[in-house]
Amino acid sequence: MAEMAGLDEGTPLFTQVADRLAAEIADGGLAEGERVPSTNELAAFYRINPATAARGINLLADDGLLEKRRGIGMFVAAGARSRLLGQRRQQFAERYVRPMLTEAGRLGLGRGELFGLIQDEQGRQDARDSRDSRDSRDSQDRGEPEPSDLRGGVPV
């Protein structure tokens, strides 16, 4: 089966549509009060059945993240972004922080040592980001395409 605009077959399509819309809201791409794409727009974009797209939208509406304005469409509800960010923080703690603390305990790392490791890693990440940014500016100065400007090795 052909790829459906980045959707995979391992997870129900309506769940993926809901997750992508939620990510857009959490990242600020869809602001509170902004109209979300219609079921037909989503269906055309993802090349899925409109009923599947509607099911994804309804998941978010049922959670109070979207609100229907009769005759106009679905809009991002007030407070949706902060609710999503709160949920994501909780998920982050469950998926990453708690296991990290458990492993730190197994290794005998104290709070100070753990914080030191995190700060060291953040410093390395900052250095990589700075280097990548500098390399990007250098390639732009030479007129080279950015890796993000390439699909399959062909400039877009």
C-alpha cells in the first residue's frame, strides 16, 4: 500500500490524524481560536476517507481541545495548548525522567552527579547546535541547498 502523506499502517489512521493536529496545537502551529482543517481538507491531504479524518477530529473535540462553531467549522478551544503541554510534560516525566532516576539510583548517582551529567550533555548539544547553525550559514553563503531543501537528493 502506498504511503499516505506520512501516515503509517501500524497505528489507526484516525489516531494519527488526531496526534498530528494535537502536535500542531502544542507546537503553536494552530493557535487557540484558529480554524482547523476540515475533514475534507484532511482527507485530501492524507489521502484517507473523510470519515476517518472526522473520527480523528472528533477525538480532539471529545477531549475539549477543539470546539465546533456551527456552520463554520472546528476551532482550537481556549486553553487547548496549555492542556496539551501539561499532558506532554506528564508523559515526558513518565517515559524519560522516572526511568532515568531509576537507572541513576542503580548506578549510585546522586542528585548533584545526575545534574552534572545533564548539564554536560546540554553543553555538548549546544555546541553541536551552534556548529550545525554555522555550517548551515556557510552552505547558504556558497549557494548550496540545505538538507531540508532536498528530497531524495533533488532540490525542492
